[in-house]
Amino acid sequence: MVILGRQVRFSRSERDSARCLGIDLTSVRTLDQYSEAIARLIRILEADRPELLEKIARALSEKTGRPMPARLQRVR
């Protein structure tokens, strides 16, 4: 990834790698668009595979040393 200010560019191999993870970077040109592409994947995981999203969050938490966010409970 090449970043110049708020603009980003991805190589073909980076786009292909991201596509394998479910992230479409073909039209991403800014950091905001990149953030939205990642957020779109998170929303999909949240709806379809919440256990996988939690597993990813736990791995990121362990890797970065940051605590996991509090789990939200649905009020009935």
C-alpha cells in the first residue's frame, strides 16, 4: 500500500490478497474508502458469523495488548 496524504494505492497482489479475505479494494482510493471497506466486512461477519468476528477480535486484542471491548447485551 502506498499512502500519500489521504490517498491510497494498492498493488495487484494486495488487492488479490484482500479479495481472498472478502475485502474488495478495486475502487478504494482514499483512507476513508479503505476504512469503509473494512467496516463492510465487519458488518457482514457480525451478521453472518459473529463467532468468527469474536475470534478475530480476541486475536487482535492479544496481538496488540489492548483489552477486549465490553460485550454488549441485548435488553429484552
